[in-house]
Amino acid sequence: MFFCVGLGGVMELSAQGWMQWRGPSMNGSTTTTNLPVEWSEQTNIVWGITMPGKSGSTPIVFNTNIFAVSQGSYGRLLLLNLAMKNGTVLWEKEIGRLGNWEGNSFFERGFYSQCSPITNAKNIWALFGSGDIAAYDFAGNELWKRNLVRDHGYSENRFLNAANPVFFAGKLYIPVGFSGLASESGAEKEGIMEKPVIMCLDAASGKTLWTREWLAQANDKLKAGPLCAILYEGEGVGKSQLIVSGANGVAGYSLGEGEELWHYLSKGETPQGEGNILPPPVPAPDVGLLFVSFLGDNSLIAINMDSASGLIREEDLAWRVHVESGTISTGSTRYYNNRLYTLEGENPCSMVCREAGSGKKLWEGTLSVKETFSSSPTGADDKIYCLSDEGTVVIIGAGEREQYEEIAVIKMNGQVFNSGIAISNQRLFIRTREKLYCVKKRQWIRFMDNEFLD
């Protein structure tokens, strides 16, 4: 009996761990159930630990290992392995160290540790805003380490945009976007614009296999800004693609040599300027669609991935809707159980639920909290978890509901969130700028004549 229970737990963790930035399907959702809807210092918080420094990244989880990055003292850039049971640090590795950390506003705000680690269930890779990247096995043995800024001559500021690596079939794909801060590297002074590129590294050795220019056919204005990459895993040989978005464009690339397969360009202008961080695309291979939000023209589109090729025109889209509120949250749309959930508007913002196949609005509701929500929501257990920048968690009902239902509002002592929630093994892993929490629905279990708290 104990063996079966233990094996079931391992199988659940392996299948539905949180092994990368946006979860098992890269859409911010998971099939994990029995999740908590209330917690405080007295109930359901299994543990909460102070991290060695600030970060805006989401932790990743595999089996009983939690991997997180952080900025330590004296400019240290750290990767940590924590025990799921109690948050104990199993090992800590210094991947790089900043020489200009004193008085560096980016360092003070945690911008150098915006990228989440990634694992293939055997090794872990971590990238920092300094361009430092390294690989370790689960025991903490270093496999390789390098600095992409030093090796390729890139500006350090090009890695300050949370360009999380993507892992597929033994390769790492890293988007390197043009930063509005490129003048600090001297590029603008020379009259040369740094081109945004996609890098492909051999995951086993760290060797650069190739680099490709992002949106090679687009003009420079559309190519300005940070980039974001996700994996679209389609069924069949050659159906999976690397999706890279930024500014007002999105494109699909082959995972072999990085050939551009298709691209779509929005006509809108980004409201916050060229350096604006846009919501990442959301893959839905089960319905053959890719969902993309554009802040420039406040629209949400669905691209038919079964027919995407060359230049995608408006008439080629599966559907397109204009956001009535005029504002889309920088947090990405959430795809969960064939529905889309989008935070729209501001102070207060609203949650809008749409039918994934058609874009038809099913319901809309205004959040009771008048705060800014920059993080992407997380979907699981017929719930959508939303984190505000000011430290409030709003839990909204999902599933087959026909109207907006706010399940709970939880204040976390004014702490600051920049990341999303990682979910695994019926636990929520919540990273504030300076702390990491493990939250679980605790319950008393009777075993023969004894009772104990799970």
C-alpha cells in the first residue's frame, strides 16, 4: 500500500511537475487538483523562507526538488536547490558575479534574476541578466558554465528582459532582444542598432550551434524591444515549433536549424514605447491554435497553427477580438480547459473568459481589488490564481462556470510579486521578491488509532 501511494506521488510529480517557466504545457496551467483557496501564517503555509536576495522569477519543481534563482550579496548570481518538505537549501551555486553591483538600480530591483531555471528531469540550466548561464545535474555538479555577453559581444542589458530559455531535444533556445538601454553599450553612439537574435545552444556542452535574426523581413521599428520564446509542441514529426514574440510581431521557427516558418505583424504601436514587455504567446496544440495578445492595438488573436506559413494576414487568422476596455495586462492570457482567461483594464481590472475556439466572450467580472496585476495568472483545479504587484492573491472560479465568481482574496503582508505561481503535488509555490512560500491544503488523516497532519 505504501509503495503504491509513493509511486503514485512520483508519477504525478513527473507528469505534472513545473519544470519550466510556464508549466508543463507552457500555457500556465496544470492538471494538479485539491489546491488550497485560503492560507495565512497560521494555516496552510507549509513553510516560508527568506531567499538570499531579490528575484522576479518563478521557481521550477520536479519530484521533491525546487530550483530557484536569486541575487545574493556582493553581486552574486545564485542557483538554489530546495527540499519540498521544509524548504531546506540542499545546495547553492554561484553562477556569476557582477562587478558593478553597488548602486546598480537593476540589481537592487532584482532584474538580473528574472529568468526561471529549466530542467529536463536530469539536469538544470539557469540564465541571468548578466548573460551568465550554467548547467548542473541534480546533485549540484557543474556540467558547464559560460557568459554569453563576453562570448558573443552582446550588451549586458539585452539579457535583462526575462528571456527564459526553452529546452527541446537536447538543445536550448534563447531569445536575445534589443534593449532600449542599448546606448549604454555604445551601439547607438555608433549608429548601429543591435539586431535581436535567437541563439541555439547544445544543452550538454553549452556550445553555440547557431544564431538567427528574429523577424528578418520586418523593419527595425517592429524589431525593437525584448523578446519572449515558448515551445509549441504539435503532434507528428516536424510539427513542433519555437515561437518568438516581441514588440508587435510574432514568428515561428524550425527547431532544427532555426528557419523562419511564418510571421505575423501587428499594425499597432506599443503604448509604453519600444522597450515595452509584451504578454507571451499561449500555445494550445489540442485545438491547433496559438493565442497572442498585442498591447499596441489592444487585440487578442488566434493563429491556426496547422496552416501557418509565410506572412500571416488578417484573413488568415482563426479569429481576432478587440479588447473593449482598451488595456490588456502585461500578464499573458491563460488557456485552461478550452477557455481563455485574460486580465483586462486597470484599477480595477476585469477577468474576461472567452471560448478558445471562437474568441466568443462567455463572461466578464471586475476584481474586488484595485491593484495592478503584471504577473501571468495560473490555472489549475478549476481555479485561476492572480497575483497583484502589491502582494494580493485573487482566486477566481474557472471550469464550466457561466459567470464570474471570486472565490477568495488573500493579502500577503504587502509583499511584492513579479513572478507567477508554480504548482505541483497539490502545492502552490509562490515567490515574492525576497521570499519563497510553499502552500498546501492541510488535512488531518486518521491512521488506525493515531491522527497526524498531512
